[in-house]
Amino acid sequence: YALSAHPTLSTPSSLAAHLSHFGPIDAKTVVLALKPAKPKKKSKSQTSSDEASKNVTALVPFSQLSAAYAAVCASGRDRLCDMGVSWAGGEEPLIIGWLRKKGKLGDGAGTRVDDESMRETSSERPIPPKSPGSPPSLPSDSNNSAYASFPSTFPSFSTTAEPSPSNAANGSGLDYESLTLLRMREAERARLEREILEAEAGE
């Protein structure tokens, strides 16, 4: 962005505070560089405005992928007016493309999501009744949802569709350690029975 359009955003901390609207940012990791604008013929009146004619290029790491996605989708609009925001390296993360292919995202980066379609999608999902001990549900950020529809539950690649042993154990009233001990005892009992049968057969 041009420094003349956003004169207050000349430091990493000020830029991080401006973009924190989309999500948490570690201001210490923000990298900001001031570059002179394309050279033009200078006049005496223009010489004093050299500082304001500089362009700002910055690298801003968001703590959450959803926050970075919302910032990219809001490029050139609202709070990011006259500012261009794109993914570092010029390519979006592979997970974004995967989520879009699975239909977990809206229209993609740079497009605004229709609020009506978002309400219809959310209304189709049944809302489970809240139990007394259940934690309160997190409120949705209306500002970020205006730019992009990011999945509230992020897919995990470390687990498969099959239930883990711990989940299966919890469902049957046993924890994972108890289930492991039970299996070890069964294996030990089977081994002893086999040894007894072999001893009797040898006699």
C-alpha cells in the first residue's frame, strides 16, 4: 500500500494493530519495508513529499489460518481500502484449496460470501441440546464472516474416520489404560491356558 494513503501505518506495531481486527498477530514477527515509489520528475514542491510517496510492503504472520484467509478475502475493501493483501509467496496454502474443493469455504479468496446463503447453511445443521455441563458455544465473528466462510471445525489429518481406541473405551465406560490392562490380562490368561494344554498333552 502507499504510505500516503495510510500515513499512520508506518511501523510493524501499527500495522499489526490495524490487521488484528481479523485475528491475533504477533507484532514482534511482523516485517515491514518502505520502498520508494516509481520515480517521476521531481519539482521543488514534490521534494518534501518523498517520504509520503513511499510504498509499504509487509509480511504479517497471523496466529490462525482463518484470520489470514479473512484478511486476504478483504483485500481492497473496508478496513483494507487501498491495500493489497495476498498470501506469502503468491500461492495460497494447500489446505485452503483442499477445503474449497470439499465445499468447506465460500466463493474463495477475494469474493464476498452471501449472508443469506450462510444463514441457510447454518439452519440446515441440527443444533444439539445443551447439557448443564457443556461449555458455551463461541459466538461467530460477524465481521470476518462478511469476508469469507471459514469452517468452524478444522479438519485433522492426524486422525482417520475410524474411532480411536481411547474414544471407543470412553464410550464403553472404560478409559484407555483400563482397556489396555484388560487386553494384557486376556492375553496372559490365553498364554497360560495354552501352556497347560501343551503340558497335559506331553504327559
